[in-house]
Amino acid sequence: MPSQALYLKWRPMTFDEVVGQEHVTYTLRNALQSGRVGHAYLFSGPRGTGKTTMARLLAKAVNCLADDVATRPCNECQYCVAVNEGRFLDLIEIDAASHTGVDDVRELRDRVAFSPNEGRYKVYIIDEVHRFSGAAFDALLKTIEEPPEHAIFILATTEFHKVPQTIKSRCQRFDFRRLTLAEIANHLGTILEYEGIAFEEAALELIARQATGSMRDAISLLDQLIGDLSQPLTLDLARSILGTADEQSIRDLVDAIVAGDTAAGLETIHIAMNQGADIRQFANQMIKYLRYVMLAQTGGTELVEAEIMPDDMVYVTAHAEQYPRRQLLSALDHFKEAAADSRTGWQPQLPLEMAFIQCIDDLYEVPDALPVQVVRAAPPRPVSQPPAQAEEPPQAQEPIAQEAPSEPPAEPAISLSDVHRQWQSVLRMARQMDLAVEALLKSGKLIGIEGSVILYQMPSELLRDKLEGDENRHIIEAVLAKIYNQPLTIRASRRTSQTDQRTKQVDELLANDSLVSFAVDELGGSVQSIENNEE
Ligand SMILES: [Zn+2]
């Protein structure tokens, strides 16, 4: 299998060749040199961090025939060679995942009693030991409680918490840590130099990030990348084969959301896509990253540290401080949707762009900082003003407004359905500015729009007066201007016979005109102007 070739080839043969885990090699070497090797070890840590490799080194070292203890394992004596070739009878490797039963362990126990076939020690490596059943653990416990002098047990697990306390307390425990970005990238560089393949450092960094601390995964990825080619390993190539956006794009996009910078975020997305990032994977990378930010916000920093490169923690912490939690949770939803959505062929990056824009909308209610031409340039976004108006200088709008009375009913600057669509944003922003204003707005009802005047109906005269009071109206108009990107005013009416009459007319219209009711119910439209119909 070519994808394993490099990994097997570059498996450490001596303690010196092990990358990282210095605390483990140091202690084990001391034990070897002082002749105090224990009978039961528990190696715990994430996958691909060298637990099994270390166990085999120890198995070789305790049986090695080299005179100088410091040089063990020598990889030259008959036992070292036998271990390296996978035919050393006194090294027994058991995968707990496929030997979970108590019988397997009983059999093991019976065999432990016999002396080693050739070496000094019988070494049992039990991988993924947490997969043992309760009964199997009990049987194992009996064995390691009173191990024969010639037996050494090395238990390895990725899930330390699933190993019973009784077992843990009998073992010398070593925690294997995730390797750092630099450790992995440097090691990959060493391999490529040896193999005579030119490379860009950034490509190695990308692989290292993808491997999240697992040297095994990193080398497997490297194998995939250099498998089919004789050309240099460049960043572009790595990106296009791995289909992944580099971590910087992910961070840039979160930066853009937090800063409300729509243009920068869209550009980040487009650059990543042009570089061959896969939409779905990008969305998943966002989810993964935002989850870390969420965990960091909620006291789960340790969980995050266990999963990411130490070098990246500083970014997660910064974003955790900047991103409000409620909006962060919505952001996770938006990108989850984008990940599920992204199989459409048409406009493939659209789900990603929408998720991004929604995140900004959540934080800023609406991209009010957007220059109008950018809004027009983004095709998926409904434009709140007719383009013709938007293109003209602002003063051109005045004549239109003045013409309104004489012309057939003024084309509203904004449609009622546009107002409706963003009304939740209006309420949210109002809430941020003044809780009472939000409450006032919620007590009333949006009933129509005339030109740039939003018609609102309040349940009582008192509340109407409150809503129209200067202070509250200023707040509302400021919010409206931000949300709809144009000056709008609000006019409140108390529920009167006149407004009742209007409501009644609308209801009648809906009941009697199937076309109108279809437009309202099925297409999400709304009745703009009754006057029009009366004429
Ligand atoms: Zn040897």
C-alpha cells in the first residue's frame, strides 16, 4: 500500500528518532539504564502521537543484546532485527478492539505464565485497551497485579477516561501529547529532503495543520501528495489535492464577520475557492473553528487545547472575546446549513456567501456600512431600492417624492414586503438601543407604507403618543435608516375606525380576490396600497 510506505519507512527505530514526547523517552531511557523497567505501562494520548511506536522501542530495548545499555535498541542484534521484521516471538501485540472478550484475556493470562521463547522479556502491547469489556479488564487486572518477572505490559489508549481506575493505578502512566505544527512540519521537511523532493514550507504547514497533531496522519497525507508526482510539493498543489482552505482563510473570514467587513469576507471566500478549496470542507472548517471559539467562551479551553495546534490557540481566544455568544450559535447554524447545501452545481459558493452574510446580519443587523454599489454588485441579495434611483445622486430623489401626489400612486421607496422582511432586525436593533422602544414597537403592528413613511398601528392613544414622542421616534428612525439604508419615518395611528376600515378592506380583498391571496399567502407578498384599488 503506497499510502503506508512513508509512514513505515520513517517509523522511529531509536529513542532519538522519536519526534516530541521527550518526557516519555527521557523517563524510559532512565529506567532502562538503571535496570528499573516496570511491569505495566499505560500510554495515553491522541491517535498518531507515537504510543505504539514507543511501545515497540521499549520492547526492543528490554530485549536488546547490545553491551552498552545506552545504545539499546541497537537495531543490529538478532532480537532487534526480529522485532523490526515483525517476527519476534516474545513481542505480542493485541488489538483490544478485536479481542474484547474475556476468553481472549484468559488465554493471554495462561500464556503469560510461560517463560519467554527467546528474549529476556515477554512484552505485551495491548492497543486501544479501553475497548476491553468489563470482564476482560478484570482478567487483565489479575494478570498485571501479580505479573511474572519476565512479563511487561504496555497498554495504549486514546480514551484514558474509559480505562478503569483499578487498571490505571497498577500502571506507570505516560501522556502522549499532540505534536506542534513546527515539530510536524520540520519532520516532513526532513523526510522530503531525504527523499529528494523539493517543497514549499507553506505546503508542509498546511499538511501539519490538517493532521492536527498526529504525525501518522501528517505522513500519510504527505504520502498521498507526493505519490502521484515528481514535481515539487507547492502550497497550491497541496491545497488543490487536499481540497482544503488554509487555516488563515478561516480566521480571515471570522475576522471579517466580527468586523462587519462584507467585502473582505467575500473576497476571502472567493480566493479560497479559486485556490481549490472545497465548499463543503470550507463550511466544515468554519464549523470546526467556530466550535472551538464557542468552547473557549464557555470554559472549555482545555477541550480546545487538546484538539488544536498550540500555535492556533491565540486566535481562538481572541475570537472568543470578540464574538457575542448568541450570534456565534447562529453562525454555527448558518455554516451547518451551508455545509448541507453545498452540493448544488449552480453558483456553488452561494451557500457559503449566504452563511457569511447572515452572520454579519446577526451581528450588525444589516450591512449598513456597505456602499450601495457593493449591494448592487452582489446578485443574490435583494436590492431594497430600484437600481435607477440608487445610481442617481441623492438630490434626484426629491423631485420623485414631490411628484408623488399628482402622479398615479407614488412608487414606494421601499415595498411593504421589504419592510416586513427585515422587521425582526429592526426589533433587534431597537432592543439594543432601548428596550422600551422595542416593547413599544412590539405592542403595535406594521400596516403599510406610503412613500418613505411606515404606517404603524398602535393599540391605544397613549402608546401612539409614546411611539411618536420625539425621543422614541428619533431612535426608531435611526434604526430604520440603518436597517433599510435610506431615510424612513414612522407614523403611528391608534386603532381607529379608519385603520379598522383599511384592515377590513385588506381582509375582504384577500377573501375575494384569489390572485391577491395567492400573492400574499404563497409568494409572501403583501398589500401595498389600498387607495390604488379604490381608484
Ligand atoms: Zn539490539
